[in-house]
Amino acid sequence: MTEFGKSKLFNFKELENLGYNIVIYPVTTQRLAMKNVEDGLRDIYANGHQNNIIDKMQTRKRLYELVDYEKYNSLDENIYNFSTKGHE
């Protein structure tokens, strides 16, 4: 089920009542993202900078929270634990 189709959109409870046990929204999230990309690029084009849209961007802090960056970074440090000194 996707937006802009012929049938009405069902909410998750209606889909559950029809026998579905999982609902995903891959095209919905893509369309949300691309609309915001389009709006952002239009603003940058019009103004020559991104200063007016900083508040619409995901912060680095939030990205790191979502991907559990500290855990990932510690894994990376354990993998990259060698020195290239003497091997130039």
C-alpha cells in the first residue's frame, strides 16, 4: 500500500484486522526525505547558503544517538589498533 494509489490508505489497526502483523513505510519515508531535500536545495539556490535551514537538519549529536556511535567507535578502535610507523 503506497500513497497516491487508487485505494484508501489503511492505518496499522485496520491492517492488523485484515491479518497483517507488520507494517513498513519505505516509500513514505523516502518521499518525506526527498521532499525535504528538494525544499532545502531550493532554499540554498535562492539564498546562496544553508543558514536559513540549519534548524531543519538532523544534528550530529542526534545522528550519533541513533546509530549508537560510541559503541560503533569503540569497535572501530579495536579493529584499527596498529601503527604504520616505520612502514612509510
